[in-house]
Amino acid sequence: MTELVGIAAVAVVAWFAAGTIWNVRLGRETMRWMQEGLPLLGSRTTVRWLGSSAVEMVINDAKPPFRAVTLVIFLEPRDLPWWPLSHARGRRDTLIIRGALKKIPSVELEALDPASWSGREALARVPREWPTSGSSMMIHYENTAALERAEALLALTQAAGLTVRRLSVRRAEPHFQVHAALPDRSRPAREFFEAVHTLAGCASDSAGAPGAAAWRR
């Protein structure tokens, strides 16, 4: 019995070590890739690791249409023995972008992938009286103008080739959120962040944001 406990302990430690190395390597590679595009959002970024499964990057002096931006590389918990269960329940490596905008949006909406962890987690905060539309991507909206804005934003994400799990526009901070699959690092980071800039401009009714069409698979 003691030997079995010892073997199990070694296995858990080995799993933790391997998962941590995997996540740290993936996080560092993603941050390295992002360096080219981050200046489109702001010039100074504060970085900190939140355990081995998340990296937070904060830009307090962001460029319009943002006032401030927080980016989180949210990784699957590969360092934990129940990672396969978490994966089966829809948790995936995700890049989260939360922005406080200079101009408060005129509408509120949530576009959610109900099969994803991000979508299910956000659903509890959607007002029950909001109507819904869609199937694979459920749009929750306060009025017709919000539905039209959601459809325009989702069209931009499709044109940009983004796999979005949550897209949120709110009057309270964070005004703008996008939860997307980790981008293809073989493509230029600048094009990805141009698409993010365009989405934020559309969310805040701002004109003049750069086009998103360049970010294509």
C-alpha cells in the first residue's frame, strides 16, 4: 500500500512538472509573438504570471478607442490531474482582451459560444429579460440596435478569421471583451491586433479604426 501511495505521489509530481513546463513555454511563445502587435493598443505593458495557467498584461495608457486594456493568456490547467475533465467540459487555451473604452458604448450585448467555458461562465451575468438570437453563437441583446451591432461585430470576427467564444459590449467597465482561441502564431501579430482595434472601435461607435479584413486564414 505504501508503495502504491509513493508511486501515485511521484506520478502527480511528474504530471505537475510536465504540465507547468508546457504552459510556461506556450505562454512565453505567445507573449513573444504578441510583441509585434501590442504597440497598436499601447506602448507600456505590465506583465505578471498568475500561477502557471494564466499571464496578465496590463496597458494603463492605451491608444484610442481604448482608455486601458487588460490581456490575459488563459491556458488549460495542464499541470493538474483533472485537466482531461476540464478539457472535456470546454476549457481551451484562450486569449482574453478586456478594454475600458474612451467612449461608453450606446448598446449592450453578449455573444456567447454555449459549448465553451467562457460562454457558460458569462451566461449567468446576462440579464434574463434580454432576447436571444443565433445557434452556434448565441446573441443576447437589450434591443434591436444591440442585435444589429452584435451581428456587425461577429461579421468582423469572421472576416478576420477569429475563433470567438465570447464577445461582450457593456456600458459598465470593462466596456469591451473578446475571448478568442489563441491566434495562429504563423500569422503576423499586427494583423490580429488591428482586428481587435477595429472591433473595439465598432463597439464604441468610433470611426477610423483600421480594417480587420487583413487577418485571414
